[in-house]
Amino acid sequence: MKLYVTVEEFLYAKKIENQTERTLRGYKNALNLFANWLQKEWTIDELEKIRVVHLKQYVAYHLKMGHKATYVNGIIKILRAFFKYTNGEDYTDIAYEKVAWVREEKPVIKAFSAQDARQLLEYYDNKSYLSCRNRTIITMFLETGIRCKELIDMQPEDIKENYILIHGKNHKERLVPITPYLGKQLAKYRVRIEYQFELKSPDNNFFLSVKGKKLTNSAIERLIKIAGQGIQDARVSPHTFRHFYAQTQLKNGMDIYTLSRLLGHEKVSITQIYLQNMRDAQIVENAVNSSVIASLKK
């Protein structure tokens, strides 16, 4: 059986599983690159001729090219998924589990400082539609820690009286609360939306361009970079808000299980990364202000 035929079948299977377009593109690109490498290095284009040694050598090839461990592990994850499928269909009998994960270094991800967050929040005022929209977006990131895509896909009906319905990764839904500050800013933005699109028919998204179109990742990244000019100790990006939200909530005493649910993490171990990335000075400060004996005397 030709490899490219099986790849197409695998992609259809994943589409039936309701995987996102982004995930499907990732599968397709990675498997096509693997197929091209097999053809070039081994003159293999048939599924039955592939062995575990080829998978291991493909991983070694990427490491030799200097690719990061996270990137290589992403490739291994896709290869494992593909050959799990082909094994399940009785096309192959490959022990793909023998392809070991590459050890990843755990970098310390620097979140925004409180001063950085204030700068970002106060950069935009509410004097125009765009300025009000941008301030609302930054407020939303700071107060909820949601992902950029979750914000982009947000619909007006998702915003309730005191919570927001978030459509998360892998089609999982969760609720995040509307704090008083966020509620006030949302009310200001709603007034601007009604005025801006009074005579137009915009897309059915909550955050819109001046022409009433759905926002893009690049548009949101751009408005954040403009507001974050001069910030040097942290990467100015939508995802850094997520780290800031998580670390701030942990410092404020939120338990890690509640935080994990608010962030939409599948496992608490993922949330623990945010705790591990908190600076030692922050940990010490929290411990000093959290005396065990003092709690006994309350």
C-alpha cells in the first residue's frame, strides 16, 4: 500500500474525530515531510516496508539538524498517532512505542511584572471603537487567562450575566467568571459595538475589526505589541498574559485545581508548570506571608 494513500485515509479518520483544521494541517505537513525523507533516504514509498529503525533514524535526523526537543517530540507524537492507526487497521505491526521521547529542558518562562500589566492595561483608553475594543481585549486576557483563539472565536451569546462560556481546545467547553472590572469594561465595549455597527451587518463574533470582520491572531498580537513597547523582561504576546494570570492567581492563594479548570488544562501537571516557573523570590515572599503557626492561632 502506498504511504501517501494511507496518510490520506488517516487524515479522513482524524477529520471524522472532529479534529481542528490546524491539527489536521499539522498532521498532513509532518507526515508528508516524513514520506519525502523516506523516499529520498531509503527509496521507500510503501507502508509495509517501514520499520521502527526508520522512525528512530528520522528522529536522529531532526536532532542532527539542530531542531529543538519540543519540535522533535511533536513529530514523534504525530508518527505515533499515525502508526497507532495503521496498526489498528492491520496495515502494519510496528512497535512505535519504542521510539523514545526526546528529553526537553524546562525553560523558565517570564511572565509580565505588575508594572508591565499596568502599562498594557492603561495604554488604550475608551475614546474610540478601536481603543475601547483593544482595552477590552487586554482586560479579558488579564482577568480570565484565556487563549488567543478562544478570545477570537468568542460569540456574543457566550457572554452571560456573570460568566463566559469558553470553547476550548479539543472542543471542550468551560466557564470563566466575569469580575466586576471586566464586567464594567464589557459594558463600555457593548455600547461602542452598537454605535459602530448600527447600520452594518458584522460577523457573528464578539471582537471585531472596524469593518465588522472576525479578528486574526496577527491583529491581536500587533495591538498587544504596540501597547507593550518598552517591555523587555517578558515576551509581549497573548500567551504571556496566560502565564501572568496563572502566576498572579497562585500568588493570590487560588488552589491549583481551580486554576487548572479555569485555564482549561486537561491535567493538573500542565498547570504545575506555571508554579514551577514562578521566581524563587516570589515563592519566598509567599511562604513568609503564609505562616503555619500564625494560621493555628486564628
